[in-house]
Amino acid sequence: MSEPSTETAPPGGIDYIAVEQSPRFVELKKRHRGFVFPLAIAFLVWYFAYVLLSSFAPEFMAQRVWGDITVGLIFGLGQFVTTFAITMTYVWYANRKLDPISEEIRAELEAKEAQA
């Protein structure tokens, strides 16, 4: 009785580790991280500033701007606006900068798989 092999052939004969280390994939990851990380940090700073101001500067946040509209309400609604703006900006960026590269990589992989 022979022992089962511990090595398995990659599906479709594609070396996914090599793909992950390819210049196009590395560029894709670099572009993604270069966009997402700074934007995430900026949003977290904005969010924690809002939370900290709410906690430690209630007089400032309670200042009326117009009628019953306060600085805190404007900042709170600004969180929603910022979230939607970030989402729309990411979708725009991904469609123009990330998707073309990922489509190239996918097309190469599908071609290799078809040849296998």
C-alpha cells in the first residue's frame, strides 16, 4: 500500500504563490493599501475627534449654530456624509485604478487555466 502524497497539484496547474508575487499583483496590493490605509486613518481621526469632543467639550458641541441645530448635530451628521463620500471615492478609485489591473490578472489566470 503506498502512502498518499502530501503535495497536491494546484488547481488548474496555476502557481498562485507566483501570481501573488508577480509585479502586477504587488502593484495592485500597493495601490489598494496606498489608498485605503490613509483614508481609513483620516476617517478614524475624524471619528475619534467627534467622540472626544462629545465627551470632553460638551459646551462646544452644544453651541447653537442655527435654531436648534448645534455643532454636535452638524458633526454627527458629518459622520454620515463622510462615510458616503469615502464609499463613493473608493468605488471611483477602484473602478479606475484597481479593477483594470485585477481584470488583467484574472484574464491571465483564466487563460492559463484554459491551457491546462
